[in-house]
Amino acid sequence: MSTERIGYTCAYTPLPLLHAAGFIPHRVLPTSAPQIPDLAGAYLHDNLCPHVKRVLDRVLAGDLPDDLTGLVIVNSCDAMRRLADALVGRSAAQVALVELPVCGGPAAVEFLTIELEQLQTRLCAWSGLPPSEDRLRQSIALYDELAGALDRLRERAIDGRLDGGFGALQASVNRAVTRPPEESLAELRRMPQQGGQGRRGVPIYLFGNLLADVEALELIESCGARVAGEDVCTGSRQLTGLGPAPDGPLLPWLADRMLARPPCARTLPERGGSELAALVVQGARRCGARGVVAHVLKFCDPYLARLPRVRQALRDASLPLLVLEGDCTLRSLGQHRTRIEAFIEMLD
Amino acid sequence: MILPYFENLVSGIETKLRDLEGTDEPRARKRFALEIARLGVRLFGGREPVAWCGVLAPFDLLSAMGVTSCFAEFVGAMLASTGGVEPMLAATEGTGYSTDGCSYHRAVTGATQQGLMPRPDFLVATSAPCTGGLAMMENLARHFDKEMFVIHIPTRDEPDVVGYLAGQLRELVRFVEVRTGRPLDRRRLAEAMERTNRTRELLLEVYELARSRPSPARRRDLFNFGLVVSLLLGTETAVDVARTYRDEFARRVAAGVGGVPGERVRLMWLQNRIQFRSPVEQLLEQAGVAVVVDEFNTVTWDSIDPDDPFEGIARRTLSIPLCRPAQRRIDLLQRLARDYQVDGVINPCHWGCRQGTGMRGLVEEGMRQVGVPVLNLEVDCIDPRNFAPGQLVTRIEAFVELIEDRRGARDGG
Amino acid sequence: MADDTHYLGVDIGSLSCDAVLVDAWGEVVAWAVVPTGARNLEAIASARQQVLERAGLDANAPVSVVATGYGRSRVEDRLAAVTEITCHARGIQALLPGTTLLVDIGGQDSKAILLDSKGRVVEFAMNDKCAAGTGRFLEAMARAMQVELQQLGELDRLARSGSLTLSSMCTVFAESEVVSLVADGAEVPQIVGALHRAIAARTQALVRRVCPDTAARAVAMSGGVARNLGVVRAIGSLLGCEIAVPPEPDTVGALGAALIARERAGA
């Protein structure tokens, strides 16, 4: 088991590849630690994704694990691209940028395969370990197991069978992405299998980009809401099962699976595929939600641009929508409380 | 509403140009404006296959295939310049589009909602320069229920990436062939590429001449030039326009005549100009301040092999700093600052721009490294509603004073 | 349900604490408005005491309480804490039956609420991140023009058809702009007209988030700013409809809370 870490910032990061190269993948979360000064705006701009700014602030403040060797940034959007630019030369850790295609298809998979090969080469140069199909196969299986364990924990939270509900779930997810997967799996196995107080509250469907603060999820539940389904990148999209690895070459398969995972709004559906609006309606209906809550970080263009169509599709489906704008701090939680409570009162 | 605007513009400029025949009056800008207005007529005329595109789409390739194409943001700029953009923006606010987004995109979305954007035959989106632009294109495709081809442009330019992009361009050709029912004519394509190459040569001359002291470029000569002239590439028109500029600039340089009378301070303007009517340019000119170079008025690419242009077009796309890491843009800006001997840089930090404005600090740092001061103007280049000319003027005046003070100190004052 | 049971709605806002008492039939018996000040608990107690006194009731009379407003969780002995959105919808439906859209502009925030015939909320939008257009904004502007806040509503009637517009909506910058205008000799009625139009424009944007088409709708306004008929006229003009304002528009939330108390306790 390795002790060196590689930081990452996007759910699209191919974690098994990092792990197989001998590292512990470490999600650099945009924590709400208030003592970290707000410097990112000076390097980039203030009106930029709060997640990206917070990560940059943490790097500039040296608020990263000491054993962080490198950072893998996925080119998922303009803000991430600029983050990579700002990090070059400003962090002790080395930076690798992964070009993620904007939609799937054979050419995109082929290109991403080459990206993954190059990433693998770099990671192995950093660790000194040679690339190994066997180790990659094992890492894929390990992360699949971890994803499965968290999925089951999520089912328990949805069913009201988890002490601490979605707040506790998020705490587990946050731990799982900042520790060796082997440790996380062991911890999950040790958790009491029973608990919770049953399903309580008005069922809602939660979607959006980042919502990693445990307090935010506790707040939502304390307002009388029950999260019946969720599609958030720091939640169910963070660790997704890739499926059993094929006997053949792994990287092309991994590239294909990366592009096929539950999408962030930055990924365009392939021709004939469902747009975000349709996926939200489907998700809400599937879990029997009475309303939908969108949590979107400020200045996130991929989500902001799709919200009007989401709103219309939900209107057509007679599902009320509440949009909460986040900024990766807990400052706005108080204002969110009134809106969420009013929304739940409306649905009740 | 928009078609008559372009038609009137065409006849108006044609008349003015006829009046100028046989005189020595400047006309390059009018030629350029005329050809763009003619493009507008074709786009809004409903008589030819039209494709709405991303900024980095291969316009010459599309025109060689008989498709009239344009980047959608052009409509936003046009609406702002004619004073017609506010209702478009208000329309999007009413349907839930956040005002945090780029107003180029919101203007186009609003125009679409108001039924003012012509229905395209298909769309060609590009993942660069920006994520917001790509999202707008997806919304357009869904609104019009038309198919969209997406070109993924990575940030590296190694051979494997060139190959990947060239492959996508070949796919694009097949996509267009199916939708227009016209196979690619290799000879037409080769001829178009030859014209692209000739235009390129002429543009290099134009930009070389523009470096002179004083600069031959008058206030509006090269406004929106580099970005918009790419729409004409591949046509004889582009060659004509570039040649007209070259000849005009050459005459002025030979005569030692500057475009801005009494040029005292030379500035570089980044990214885009303010598209709506504003007092900024006039004020600059009155103060003897010449914007001698715009960031987009550069040629960053090599000539393209007419017989097998796809790799060349791919390399051209990847040469444009908009889709590359920040350091590439900064390298170019440092070079331009040196080549054009600029005293300072104006960075119009367009509201909602993540890719460009989002590297404000890095640009400032890069220019500091070569001793060039930067004035950051927090503006919205399309939405005039929050424009505070007084504040802008104060900042610009202070910047010019700063430059003149530094010059005084440097010259031993 | 005993006939002598009463139901109290308490709305703890940033500026004032409003209390409304209704009887078993939902009729308003008494109401009181007390400045919130720094000590919420004292204001709440004071409002409760005043309203019971005015109703001729003993201080210990049986009362079911629903609390609303930002300080709602601080009210002890309450039946429930309900958001001001839900309470305002209930309140306006009782005061002006048939209302389907409510615009509430308070001391420091504003809301647009779409409601049904039973006073239930269908959709809502809030602006609580910026004070522009709210009560505090108008207070600052009145000071800058050296007029009384209560005069604003009538002053713009004296304005000639106006072309003056304010370019800034930020409270701080708008104040500077108004001071400059006064110093340059602009007529106060003209400035007031421009202010009211600016508020109306912002309100329209908020309303459009819940209701794209307001023409021919039954629209009402609540909150302290609704006492300013100039603002009401300006908003009505932009929305293309008549806007009804109940008497005591700042107590609509407390009334709604009282009615909800009656529904929940009596059920």
C-alpha cells in the first residue's frame, strides 16, 4: 500500500490509474475552512467557479497533505483549464492535465485512450513503478468494490436506515476519497449495518455539481426534506462502478467507461442521447420525488446554461424546482434554509 | 428585422464606395464592412444552406462545401453595435438564464427565443474557446431541432492531437456531405485553401505595416478585424479585403501618416472591443492614444497544403492561443507588446468570460515580466445597461498619466 | 375547539416584529407592531403582550402561536415555525381573495409568490442578497434628498413626464448619484420618479422568475414598501396590471401565520 498521494479535483479522474501507479488518490475538496485566505481571484478572476478558486486557495496556502506528489487536473471546463494554468509553477506538486473529450464516440475514446497512456507514463515516472496491467486490473476491481459499498450506503440513507442520513453518507464519501481505498472499504465494512429512523420527510430529488459540505446535506434534511434520489458530482457521481474489466487491453475500455459514466453537464450527450433536462425528470420520477432541488455553484456555465430547459421540462412534468446557488462556503446556508423550508412547505 | 438591416447596410456602403472611387480617401474598412454585411445578407436571407458555428470552426472548409457559416456570437456583437441587444438579454432573463453568464451567448439565446436567428441546416460547435459557448450551441441545436457536429479541441498541439483534430475535420466533411447532399469537391477545396494562403500572406503584410510608428491604422480600421475576417477565409473576397488594407497601410506608412493624429501613447487591446456605442475610442483618440494592436489581429498559423489541408487546418486551429494553456497566450502577448512597441495594455475583462477574463491575474503577471503595465477594465462588451462611462474614462485617463509619468522617469525627467 | 381560543401569528423581521391575533373564526381581533431592535426575545414578548392587551385578553389566555420571519426559531412555546413565504401567501389570500401573485417588498428583501385560490404557494422567488429596491434603500434615498420617507409616494405625482434614469442600483452608489443630482439642481419629484422606476424594473425581473405573463392577473403587494403608492404605481405600470394593497401591508405575514396556527391547532 502506498503512502504517496496524488491530488485530484474532478469526478472524471481515472482513480484506478492513479492507484495502480502506486499512489493514494486524494480528492482536494473545496473545504469551508475560513482561515484560508481568498487569493485565487488575484491570480485568475473573482467571478470564476468557487470550487476552482477554493482549490487554488488551498494550494497557495499549502493546505495540502505533505506527501502530495502531484495533481491530476481534468480539462472538464474553462475554470479547470485555468486552474491548471495557475497551478503550474505555484505548487510544489507536479501537475498533469487530462484532456477529456466533450462527448463520446469512437474518435473520442481513441483519443482519450492515448491521454490515459500518457497519464499512466507520467504517473509511473513520478512513482518509479512500471506500468502494470495486473495492478490496474486490481485497482479497477478495488474501486468498483468501494463504489458498490458507497452505493449500498446511499440506499440505506435514502431508505432512512442510516444514522445521520445524507449528512453521514456525505461524511463517508468525503473520507473515502481522501484515504487509501483499502482503508475506506474496511471502514465501511465495520460500520453498523442497521440504524436510522426510517423514511421521514418530503421526498425530493437533488441534482447539480458540487455539494460536499456535510452541513449542507444535514440542513436539507433538517428542513423536512428527504433525499429520495441524487445526482451530484461529490455524491453519487463521484465514485461509480466501471463494471468488470475485460480480458483485453484495459486503457481503451477505461476511456470508454469514463465517457459513459453518469454525466456532468459539461459532457454533451451523443447524438440521440438524453439532455440534462430529460435525465433530471427521469431521475425525479424514478425515485418518487415530489419536487426537485438543484444545487449549482455560482459561475458554473455548463449547469447555468441548462437550467432553463430543466425548469421547463420539470414544469411540463408538474414537478416544482428549487434552485440553490452555492459558493463552497457555509455563509449562504442561512438563506438556503428559508428557501428550502418554504419549498418543503409548498410540497407538503 | 435583421435582414433589412444588412441589406440597407450593403447598399449604403456600396454607394459610399462608389463615391470614393478615384479619390485617395481611405476605404479598406468600408470594403471589410461591406463584405461582412453581404455575409449577413446571406446568413439571414434564407436562400442558402447556413450553419451556426463555434468561434474556431473551419469557415473556409465549410464555404468550400457551399455552406454559409458564421460563429453565433457574431449576432450578439451585431445586435450590440446596432443598439438592439437589450430586449434580447431581457428575454433570456425572463426564461431563467443567469445574468452571470457571458452576454454574447445570452444575446444569441435571446435572439433565438425572439425568433430572430435564422434556422440553420445544421450546427458545428467547437469545445474551444469556451465551455459557455459550447453550452449555448447545444441549446441552439435543441431549440432548432437540428443536428450538431461537435469538434473537440484539446489544449496540446503534439502530432497525435493534430491527427485527432484532422480526423474530426474529415468526419465533419462526411457530416456536411450527408446534410447538403453534395460531396466534397477536392478541387474547390484546394482552390479555397490557396485563397486562404494568399489571404494569410497579405494579412501578415498588413500586420507588419501596422507595427510602424506612427501606426497607419485609424481608430476603427482593425476593430473586430482578425476574428471576423476568418469568416471570409477561402474566398477571393478575403484576398481582396486583405489586399485593400495592405495597399492602404503601405501608402500611409510611405507617407509617414499615422492613423491617430498626434499619436503619443501606444496601447494593445486584449480579446474583444466594446461592441456597443461608447465614448471610449473617441476619448482615447482625443488624448493621442492609439490602440496599435488587438490581440486577435495576428496570424499564428502556417500556410496550409491545398491538396491535403486537414492537418494544416488542425494545426491552424491549435495555433490560436484561445484554446491553449495560458502561457501560450502570454507568450504571444509579450511578443506583440515588443513588436508593436506598446506602452500599455488594456484588458477589457468581459463579464462572464471564464476562459479569457478568468486568467486576468496571469496576464497581468506576464506583462509585468516585460515591464508593460495593464489596465483591467471590468466591463460588459455587449450589455450596455451597466456601462458607467465616467468610471471607465477616469481609469483610462489615470492609466495614460501613469504611462506618461513612467516615460518621463525613464527618459530622465 | 373552544370558542375562546385565539391564534397568534408573530413575524419577526429585521426591522419590526409584527403580531396579529385572530379568533376561532379567523377574524382579526388585534394587531401590534414593535421595533425588533437588538433583543428579539424582548420584542417578541412585547408584541405578544401588546396584542393581547388590545384584544382585552388576559396575559395568560390560551393562544396557539405560529412564528415566521427570520427570527422564527427563537419564539418559544410555538406550535410551529413557518417560513414567511407560506405565511404571506395565506395572509394575502384572506385579505384579498382571488390574488394569484403577491409581490412583497420588505425592509431588506423582496419576494414574488405565485399562489392558488386556497392561498397555497405554487412557486416563489426571493431576492435577499441585495438591499437595492427595499425599504432600507428607500430610507437612504429619502435621506439623500432630505425628504420624509412617507412623502415619496406622493412626490412623484408632481414630476413632469420623466426621462431621468438612475444608472446605479447599488444602494451605496445610488445614494451618491442622488446627492449629485440634487446638487446639480434636478427636481426632487423627477428623482423620486426615477427611483420608483428603478425599483419597478428590479421587481419586474423578480416577478418574471415566477410569472412570465402578469397582464390580467390579480396582483397584490405587501411589505412596508407597499405603503409607497408611487412604487406601487410604477410596478403596476411595468407589469401591465392593477396592484391591490391591503391596509397595514406589513402585517400580512403575521396574519398568515395566525391563520395557519388556527388551521393546524383546530385540525
